[in-house]
Amino acid sequence: MSASNFYNSIVKFKKGLHEMAEINVSCPLCGHQMTLPAELNGQRGQCPNCNQAFLISGSPIGQPTGGLGQPLPPPLPSASVQHTAGGPSDFGSTASAAFSTVFEKAKSAAIDSSNKKSVSGNTRYPNLSKYLSIVDTVIKVCFWIALVLYSIVLVVGFVEAITMLGGHTMEALGIIVGLIIAAPLIFLWLLFCRLCGYASSELIRVLMDIEANTRR
């Protein structure tokens, strides 16, 4: 065998090895043809034309039909990096995704349970709001009645004190001073009574809500 024939045989052998080390792959979505190293066969890949993720499956260069990649299902929420199927990194991504899914379900269940537990007292006592609104109305009416009566008494007192200025000046002045001092004090006392009534009704409402939630 001549030297040139031997050299040509070596070149053809290397070319055959190079062709056997590459595979033809077609994108399952857009049909884009790709030539990839043979060691990537069976791994996950992505089409540079349409970004479709698929499982690389091809045939060596020189065979009549090229390989058609198999499309992959959508990745799990926490899966970020694509690795060889069945490898340690792929197992870690799957476990992390499963843990995240379980955690989200547990958190949603806890929120739903908390929302269901926060029941107002009106659910257990449907007439509570009606009774408390009646109490609030009674308190308001009593306050205004007392305020009107007090105003009448105050006006009558001032009129009587003024009529007494001629013959009983000291007594009239005493009545006027007493009315001036007592007027704001009595008004504040009436206002305090009204606020106490409102606070009592609100306290009853809060206690009923707490009792309804603790019994649930």
C-alpha cells in the first residue's frame, strides 16, 4: 500500500469516526434540523429556533432518516436548570419542586382554616346586631332628652335669677354663678353616660364574637 493510499484511509477513518460522533436531530415543533454530539443523545435540549424543550433523540449522520426529538412536559415550578434525566441534579430539582408544592398547599389550607374560624357573633347570634342597634338608639334618645331637660332647667333658673335681682340680689347672683359652674359639669356627665353606654354595647358585641369563635 502506497503512502498516499494509507493517508487517505486514515482521513476517511477519522471522518467516519467524526460522523459517528454526531447525530441528526429535528425539532418536534418547528422541524428545525440540528447536528449535535452523539453524547447528548437522551438528554434534554432546547430548539434555538422556537425555544421548544425536547428530549434529544437522533440517528448518526449518514443514515437515511434523522432523529425526531420528543417534546417534554412543562417543567415543575421550581425546576430551573436542565440536567440529564435520572441524574442527581434532576432528582434534587424534583424533590425541591415537590416540597414547594406541599408547602404551598399547607399554607393555603392554613389560611382557609383561619378565615373560616374568624366568624362574627352575628353568625351564631343573628339578632345581636338588631338588639345592639336598639340599645344604641335608646342611649342616643335618652341623652338628647336629658340634654333638653337640662337646657330647660338652665333657662328657667337664669330667668328666675334675673327676676330676683331686684329684691334678692345675693341669692340671684348665687343662682347664676351656680348655674354657670354646673352647666358644663352636667353636660360632661351626660356625655360620659352616653359614651359608657356605647362602650358597653361594643363590649357586648366583642364578647359575643369571641364566644362564637371559641365555640367553633
